[in-house]
Amino acid sequence: MCGIVGYIGKRDVAPLLLEGLQRLEYRGYDSAGIVVTSPKSAGLKMVKAKGRVRDLEAKVPARFKGTTGIAHTRWATHGAPSDVNAHPHMSADHTVAVVHNGIIDNASDLRKKLEADGVEFLSETDTEVLTHLIARSQAETLEEKVRQALRVVEGTYGIAVMHADFPDRIVVARNGSPVVLGIGEKEMFVASDVAALVTHTRQIVTLDDGEMATLKADDFRTYTTEGTRTTAEPTTVEWEAESYDMGGHDTYMHKEIHEQADAVDRVLRGRIDDRFSTVHLGGLNLDAREARAVRRVKILGCGTSYHAGMIGAQMIEELARIPADAEPASEFRYRNAVVDPDTLYVAVSQSGETYDVLAAVQELKRKGARVLGIVNVVGSAIAREADGGMYVHAGPEVCVVSTKCFTNTTVAFALLALHLGRTRDLSVRDGRRIIEGLRRLPGQISEILEQEAEIKKLAEQFADARSMLFIGRVRGYPVAREASLKLKEVSYIHAEAYPASELKHGPLALIEPALPTVAIVPDDDLLEKNRAAMEEIKARSGQILAVAHREQEKADHTVIVPKNEDELDPILMGIPLQLLAYHTALALGRDIDKPRNLAKSVTVE
């Protein structure tokens, strides 16, 4: 993985591909490369470079012309970052070039067989295996050469292939890793993410798993890996190219934190039903009778989406009185879980392509379970695989570290909890109370963001910490988990989250003046319990930052968050901690939008 861009048409291709790669930089990568050709040129021309796209651009010669090309930003899975391991990978005879997202599981066995046949490998990558398989095929068409190679491959892939003998086409294929076609006027595009396409076209086709496509300048066709034609109707992307610009902010993370009030307004828009104190969620494909038949809710996600699921599970239990829990999808896949027909499964993913979540969805569907998807990207794999679901309408999120998608996902769970509650025993009065609370959220988010200067000063004080502890009870614990993750991701400071009730069972041994503690202290029925936990920390000379609804005398510093309904408070309490992580990273000089070792869309295990 991580980013694929391709073009075929009449324009000079190299500048287009480099621009597309720049729009995919947010996904995280360590090297980049480009291959071009044209019907009038002899063979394929390639340039690759370890480092950023700007390093690749500096190496591209002035006379690097072509009208067809593919390019890639790589996030290392097989082999360290290097010029040689960068994509594209080219066959020894310079006829075939391949870019690839995903992992070839049987690459080692295939490599040994190819080496036994005399093939010499230049890189350590699994992708080079595909290149040689395609080059050695005796099939007469490029499409059949690719199909033959894919028949012996096991694993995940999103690939784009060029061949010197077929300069009029690009062949692409998908299995578990996104491939999106862009339909232009006598020109065609391909990418792993619509971000690389929206500057040039908003008409797209998203391939399904097991599907391939041939792109020519004036046409495209789609078909299965077995060769059966498929019907693909282009859809219109709702996001404009300007959505991917920084809009006057220094970083995408800062921009996206400040977009949250508008983003929450979007996820609520058109969904509230004042007449019956409930919400309209037609996309769930779940009628009232089916909703009442649900006996348990299981939420599956990874990373930030998992934490949003933890908050969602609590809201569902509180408002709908249905047992609910959240679990990392990456663990659920491998523990041979019992799939209950009375359980509603909810798959959560910002990109809608997260491999562990998608694989869990596919396994659940195989076993006959009902699965809903909560995703941000329209037409993504999880959205298509699920029985129904909700789009969170956060808009494009470019920074690798998720902020506005997390917040909108928690709001989406509040809507789902309210919907399930009102089909069961949640009263009209409580339904109205939650709706009023939801409507207050955008304004309250804006109030929190007005405290940025104060939070920045606190972050600068904590930037020297080697480690930080985050604590919360019940509603506050998932907030602590997510805040801890944010700090780790973007500042590289070690952080740990613990239930405040568990302090005395071990973590108190860590407390000392050099270990700051961030305490999530909502003004609810556990307020005094949380204060007691802070008392324990202060008795051991610990430094405390409280995120609370009123000043906390046991804390060294308190960030005040507006009070909403108890069930909705967690949605707001994480926002100042996003700013804390951001400004801590800024003080440390981190690459905020592209943290080391991380990728935006995790499409491998």
C-alpha cells in the first residue's frame, strides 16, 4: 500500500500523476515512483525515489513525456523503504510495470518457484512477484496475462498494470484494496482514493472485489477476474476539489478540528423527526418490527473507530436498553465468535475500506448475520457489503489522525441509539431531550474551540513529558482511550488510558510529578468518584489536567466543556483533547498530518 494514481488520454501525464500523488500524501508513505509511455514512444520510462513526492519530482527529467502512466506512494510492508523497493515494479525485459496496494500472502512460495525458473529479483517486495508472473504469461492480451497471474495469487490487492506492447490501455484489478475509476472527456483516470481524482472529474466507478477494468482514452469496461462482463454505472462524487485544500490553516488536522461544528450539523441535517421525537434513518433498512427484535448490538471497528464504537455501545445501552459492546474488528475476526441471529452487528470505518473491518463484515455476512455500516466514504466497500447503515457526512478527512470523523461517528451512534430507543421504551420526553441536546452540539463545539489559545499554553507545558496517563469512568473512559491514542499518534509521546476506578489496582505505582494525568470528569452521577480518583493522584504529587463541566479544585488545570445531556457529554469532552494533542505535536515539531509509520486507510492486516 498506499496510494495509486493512473491516467490515459492526450495530456502530458507526468504532471498529472505527480499532482495526484501529492493529493494522496495524507495516506502515509515512505517512497514514490512513476512510469509513463505513449503510443509513439518506445517502451516504458520509470523513475522512483525514497522519501516524499517532492523527492520523486526532483528526479523526473525534463524530457519525461508520455500520455499514459501509473504512479504510486508506498507504505512499506515487504522490505525497508528504498528506491529499489519503491513502486512501480518493472519486469526484467522492461515490458511490464505494476503498482500494488495490499499484501500477496503466498509471495514467498511464488518467489521461490520463479527463482527456480531463473528469474532474478531486484527488490524485497511481494509486488515484484506479480510483475514477473504477468511478464512470463504467454496469453495474447494484457487482460488475460493479468488474469492468469491473479489466479495463482493469494491475498489482497488493488493493482494497475501497464505493458509496453499495449500502450493504449491500463488494466486494473481489485481484491480487498480500493480501486476507483475516474471518467473524463476522452481521458480516463484510476486511483486508490477519489482525492486524487476530484480535480479532474467527479464521475467515478468503484470496483468491487474480484472485479477488473480496462481503461482506454475514450472508453472503459469492467469484468470479473474470470472474464465475465459486469455493468458499472458512474456515480457523482459529492465532495469538491476545494474540500481537500487547507483553507488557510497550517495543517489539515487543524482545519479538520475546526470543521467539526459544521460537520456535526451535516450529520444531523434532515434526520431529526420532531413530531415523534425520533430520527429518520431510512438507510438502515431496518423496520420497527426488526428493530424491536434486536436482542444485542455488537460494534466492530479499529483504532479511533473502535473508540467511537465504545461510546456508541454505551449510548445504545442507556437509551435503547439493549445490551451492547464494542470490540476491535481485528480481534473479532480470529476468535471464532458465536454469531447470534438476534444480534445486530455494526461495522465502523472512516474510509469504509479498513481491511480488518471489511473482512469481519464478509465473515458475518457468510454466517447470515445482519450488518450495518457506519462510514464516511460513499460507495466504499463496507457501505456496499453491509445490509444498510449511515453515512457520517464529515467530508474529506485528509490528516492521517482522525478528528472530525470520530466526532461525527459518535453523533451517528447517538442517532442510532435514539432510533432504537424510540422503537422500544424510550419516552417521548426523553427523545425530545436527546434531540435538543443534539441540536446544541454544533454551538457547544464552537465554544470549546474558542479556548484554543489556553489549551495551546497547556500543551506547551506538557510537551516535555515522556509519558502521560488518561483516566475516566464509564462515559469518560472511551474518551480517555481516544485522547490517549491521539497524543500517541501525532506527538509520539507514550500515553496510556485506564478506567479511573482501576487506579488503585496497579497504575498508582506510576504516579509521580513527572507523569501528568488527564482526567475526564463529567458532571454526572460519578462526579464524586472521579474527584476521589484525583485526590489519590494529588496525594502522590501527581500533576492533573481535568476536562470537566466546572472548575476542579483538585486539578492543577481545568478545561471547561459546556454541559449537554449526560448521554451526549462524551461527544464534546474529547474535542479539547484533540487540540491538546495537536499543540503538543506542534511544540515538538512533528509532521502533524503524516505521522511516522502510519497510514490513513489501513487496507492490509
